[in-house]
Amino acid sequence: QVQLEESGGGLVQAGGSLRLSCAASGFTFRSYTMSWYRQAPTKERELVATIASTGGTTYYASAVKGRFTISRDNTKNTVYLQMNSLKPEDTAVYYCRKWGTDYWGQGTQVTVSS
């Protein structure tokens, strides 16, 4: 069955960096677009970034463009989210999603202190 497992969250000061990882299994990872979402307290879940199957095409939400970088390693069935210049408003639970499906990871908490 499809499994997505995020890791790499934590507490960081504003201006710092974190790298999230999402390890995928149970499907042909290299054939699918993957995505990262986030959900802050009292807010709806929002799309952060997507990456095409080969990694050649990416999309970023305007709030993170220029600070976050999505990448993937199809030999490791893993998608990453490098987050730089973090802001307190980036605080949220970050989720990995197999694009266009109902397959989500359990989420990893990112907290940015001011």
C-alpha cells in the first residue's frame, strides 16, 4: 500500500533553515508528481510546492517562492523540501502528498520562533 513518511521538522529560529524529507513506498515513485502542503493552526491546508516526476518542473506558492526548494531523488523514492530564511508565519504541520490523490503522510511539525 502507499505510504508516505515525513521527517526533518523541528524548532528553528527565524532566519534559520530546515530540510524536510518524505520517504515514499508502495507505488512507482518516479512516475508521479509529488507535493508538499502545510497547515497552520486555525487555517486551511495549503499547497506549498510541487515537483514533476522527473524533477524538471516545479511550482511554488508565492509565500515561499525564493526561500523554499523542492527536489526529489527517484533512486531513493524521496522528495525533499529545503526551507531557508524561515519566518514565524511558516510555522505549520507540513505534509507530503502524492499529487492528485488522497495519499498523505502523517505530517511533521515545523515551528519558527521570532
